[in-house]
Amino acid sequence: MKTPTLLRRIFIHLPCFLIRSLVDSSPLSSSLNPLPVTCEVGKQAVLPCSWKSRLGEVNLPTCYVQWENPPETVFEKQGERQFEAEAFEGRLEVPKDKLESGNCSLIIHDVQMLDTGRYESFMVVDGVKSTKTRVFIQSVRLSVIDYKSHQTRAPGQDLVLDLHTSQSMRVVFMNRTRSEWAVLWMREDGDNQRFQKHPLREELVMTGLTPADEGTYKVVDKHGLAVNTVQLSVKEGLSLPGTSQRQENRELTGGASKNFSSALLFLSVLVTVFQRKYNL
Ligand SMILES: *[C@@H]1O[C@H](CO)[C@@H](O)[C@H](O)[C@H]1NC(C)=O
Ligand SMILES: *[C@@H]1O[C@H](CO)[C@@H](O)[C@H](O)[C@H]1NC(C)=O
Ligand SMILES: *[C@@H]1O[C@H](CO)[C@@H](O)[C@H](O)[C@H]1NC(C)=O
């Protein structure tokens, strides 16, 4: 009875150990359980990565990190050399000092809806006989969240529509009785009668709302993905902002809109002065 048990133990433990040590350096172990990271579109996401916790206190002559969105490589950094995939151009960063001290976290600036997905990091280290070996470090699942809100205004009030990112390209609108989307604003066309863009911020302002403006506004990116969806109601007899209960339903931008419109007023005065001065 004793021998078979012992044998069985060895038999069970050995492969387990083997599998474990194999799995440890392959993405499979953690990709089953990637670290979840959630980020709102337009914000900055940090995909965590610590190579010291995987490789220990080794001294790497040059730190060489790779980030993949399998099967594609999205980012690589080796000393001063750096690569970024086209879809992420100008948006990715692994700070050099952090990388050298063991932090290989990937910073994604201005997160886009399409950035949603699984990411894996690797360190490329010297193997035997001057070969390079890739060591899997971290798997992360990034979820990018779009904005949705209900907003209520009285006729004559303004609506500030947040674009959230410079990669928002269009605003489409559907009123209550229509069943199709109409394009109301396109970035390449600039301002129009209905929408004026803040000169610096990613915001559009609609002034002098009327009941005909009621409906759903969607800010979409170049892939047609919704970045911000606003259901607008325009109702008579709203009490003054600040005393209204509806205020609570509003997004933070509701408060900023007042400051924004005064900033806009100030700017339009400036522009007028400028135009007068230079006879534009
Ligand atoms: C690693 O660096 C990122 C930014 O590059 C930072 O947000 C994060 O807190 C750092 N992690 C640790 C453990 O220091
Ligand atoms: C919705 O849009 C259509 C077409 O622009 C218009 O004819 C209709 O009056 C609108 N409905 C409302 C309730 O504003
Ligand atoms: C608006 O501006 C005032 C002062 O100029 C400031 O105290 C307030 O926090 C601002 N509100 C928002 C929502 O930005």
C-alpha cells in the first residue's frame, strides 16, 4: 500500500512542478486571469507591470520592454530606441527612470474606445550564449468606458457637449420622432450655427436651446464608436439652476458650463477686438 501511494505522490507532484515552472514564464498562467483596468475614454490609463517581481534583483544592462495587444506589438522600448504602433501614435509611454528601477507599467494617454482589450508585457533579457530571451511579465485587461447622461434644460439655456478626446470626430443627433441619425457637427468642418467648439477644451456649446433640440446626441470617434451619449430634455418651467432637483442628475460639466460660457463670452469679445484691430 505504501509504495503505490508514494509513487502516486511523486507522479502527481513532479508534473505539477514541471507544469508550474513552464507556465510561470509563459503568458498562459496570468492571461487566464489578467489584471483588470478600467478607464474612461479620453483619460490616462496605467497598465501595471513590475519586472523585478518576476526577474528578481537582476542587473539588466539595458532595459528592454515589449507590450503586446496579441498578436500585435504595440510598444517597445530598449534604451533610447522606442516603437509605437500606428493606432497608438503619440499616446504610449514607459518612463525611462521607472523602467530602470523595475516599473515597466505602460501609460496610455488619451485612451480610445478601440484600446479596449488584452495587453501583455515582456522583458527581453540576455539568454545563454548572447541569445535573447523574452520573459512574460504581466497580462492586463483594459476596459474603456464611454460617457452616458440625461440632461434637462429650460428653453434658452445652453448645453455643453463634452467631446472628451481630440479623436472625437462627429456629433450625430436623433430627435424623438425621427428614427435616423443626422450629422450635426464634424471636426474637419469646424464651428457651425448650432455648435461652437471651445478653442482649447474638447467641448462644444449649443446656445439658446429650444424644444426642437430635444433628443439624443452622440459624440462618435473616427471608427463610429460612441464616446459620449447625451439624452437632452428641454422643458419649460424649470426652476433656476442650483435650486432644481434635476441638478443632481446633471453631469459635472453642468456646473462648468456656466464658467465656460463666461469664458466663451470673454473670448468672443477678445476675438472681436482682435478682428477690429487688424481689420479681419
Ligand atoms: C509605476 O509607474 C506608473 C506610471 O508610470 C505609476 O502610475 C505606478 O504607480 C508605478 N507603480 C509603482 C508600484 O510604483
Ligand atoms: C424631428 O426631425 C424632423 C426632421 O428634421 C422634423 O420634421 C420634426 O419636426 C422633428 N420632431 C420634433 C419633435 O422636433
Ligand atoms: C467657476 O469659477 C469660480 C470662480 O471663477 C470657481 O470658484 C468655481 O469652482 C468654478 N466652477 C466650476 C464648476 O468650474
